[in-house]
Amino acid sequence: MALLLAIAAELVGYFAPDTQIWKGTGLAVAAAAIWLAGFDVYKKGLTALLRGRLNINALMTVAVTGAFAIGQWPEAAMVMALYAIAEAIEARAVDRARNAIKGLLEMAPEEAAVRQADGTWLTQPVATVALDAVLRVRPGERVPMDGVLTAGSTSI
């Protein structure tokens, strides 16, 4: 919705007659787009600026406020709308990556076959496997933890 309002603000600014009513309309549409797309960015940006911290929200707040102040309200609206879209895309990508990593971790076996000092094999929780322990991984089994291949060959 904010992107549509930003596009509308651009169109009003470009095509509408240069009259007070159209300027006011464009300004209102741009302000609505900025409000919808960037309210949280503004809050975070102002907080960062007041604390003397420079981050992307502070930069966006300064850029959009500056553009708006010099009368470039359609550009301010478009910048904020595009930034909101970029944030949504980034959040989706982060969620997908997080879910993929979570899925991989859920696939990891919780137990490993560990060779004991007497040569027997004992199944024990992966969390308790000692460093430099020798593990047995049979064909079709999942590798329970990182390690170095000491015998045979494999393709994982």
C-alpha cells in the first residue's frame, strides 16, 4: 500500500497542475506513504540519533526528513517505501535461512557409536562424545558430528 501511495505521490508531483490544491494532495499522499512504510524506521532512527548512534534507521530518518524538508516529498515517500520493501525481503530471507539451519540441526543424530578402549562400540549421546573419539558411521546413517575419516572412503 505504501508503494502505491509513493507512486501516486510521484505521479501527482510530475503530472498534476502546479496549483496549491495539487501540491497539498501530493504532500498528503507522500506523508501517508512515509507514515505507512516508515513509522517504525522513524521511531528507531530518532532513538538512535538521540543516543548518538548512527545506524541505517538513523540514516533513513535523516534522508527522508531532508528530502521532505526541501520539497522533494515524492522522492522521500518512494525512498521510504522501497526501504520498507527491502526490509521485508531481508526479513523473509533471514527467516528462510534460519528455518533451513533449524531443519539441518533437527536432522543431526542425537547419538553416536563410539569405540571404547577395549574395542567395543558403545552408543552414547553426541554431547558426551570426547574429543578425538573414534566413531562408527554405517552406510545410510547420518554423520553425528564433525570429524576426520580414519578408515575406508566415503562420499557425503
